[in-house]
Amino acid sequence: MQRLARSGPFWFIVSCVAFASMWVMIRYAARHLHSFEIVFFRNFLGLIFLLPMMLGNPGLMRRDRMRLHLGRATSGFVATMGTFYAVANAPLADVLAINYTAPLFGTLGAVVMLGERIRARRIAALGVGFLGMLLVLRPGAVPLTPGIMAAIIAAITTGYSIVAMRSLVGVDDARAVAAWTFILTTIPSLFVALIVWTMPPVAVWPLLAAIGAAAAIGQLTLTRAFSSRGPSRCPKPRPCCRWISCASAW
């Protein structure tokens, strides 16, 4: 069990399941609320779930790396807005496929911004991944709807967030990296949500709470996974995540 606790792939699988479950819940919540409002509740309630961890660990939330946290939070904010809008307004299978190209952009970002070196095998994998994205998008055959465009933007910004996250977990506690993201994105997401605000029905509150909890668990376990991996070794998509999301949505 201790070996699993130190395993990056194990924590990535846990985060993958948490995010896949969250995506399915977004689809249901979007029947009652705009996706931007769901993003706010995701951030706010996720922050509430993380408060005991932050309060119970004095000194965890350091502010000497705020510039890095702001960069990561900004990319994460755009990625979350795009992802939630896409999940609510585009076929879930297409959004999943596009979202799983984020590690490709993350690898490219690590090469350009961090000077990471990649071998021919990884370059070939990038090429295959890019071709796979083209097969999903089928340029000219499938219309680029706002939902699909949001998914593409989310994948690109998630790629940058992957690089920023890896940089941060190398110099800061992985738990703090996750927590600062919720702290820094809650207020901006509230301002956006107010544009489309409607009071959530009582029956939707448990679903919003579950989305917040899944987001908190997903972020905590994802940063834990990245803390043991190089930035160019971005996690690869796990088929089980697609099966969970698509099967539950169906």
C-alpha cells in the first residue's frame, strides 16, 4: 500500500476517475445551470473541501511563489471555463478525445519553455497523437461548433497548466499547488458566473457539492502524480476514464 502511495501512475488514475466522474455530473447540472455558474460552484465548493487541509497544516500556503501560482491559476481558469462549456454543449466523447490531447501541448510546452529534451520515440508519439486529434475533429467534415472550439482552447491551456503545475510541484508542496488554484480562481469565476446567474434549484445542490468534491480530489491527486514525473512525461490517457464518462453519460 505504501508503494502505491508513492506511485505517480496510481495517483494519476485516481485523478482521472475523479475528473471523469465530474464531467458526467457536469452534464446533468448543465440541464439546470449555465456552465459558467457551475465553474464557480466547482471552485468555491472545492475550496471549502480543501479548507480543513489548509487550516490543519500551518505554513503550507506559502506566498513566495505567487507569480508561478498566478500563471498556473490563469491557465487553469481558462481551461476550466472551456472544458465545462464544452462538456455542457458538445458530444462528451468528442470533448474527451480532444481533452486528452492536452499532454501533447504540455510536452511541447515543456520543450519550449523548460528546455526539456525528448527522444525520437516521444516525437513520433506526439505526431501520432496529433493525427489522432485530426481524426476526431475531421476538419471540413465536422462543424467547429462553439463547444468544440471551447474544447480545443481548453486542451491548449491545459497543456500550459501541466507545465506550470510540474514546475510548481518541484519547488512547493503538491497540496499547496492544488489549493492555490482554487483560491485564485474562485473570485474571477464568480464575476463571470454573475453574468448568467440563476439560483440553483434545491435538488441540484448535492450535485454541485459532488462536483466540488470531485474537483478537489482530482486536483490533489493530479498534483501528487506530477510531483513524481518529469514535465515532458505528461500522463497518458487511460481508457478506463473514457469508459466511465461515456458509459455513465449514456
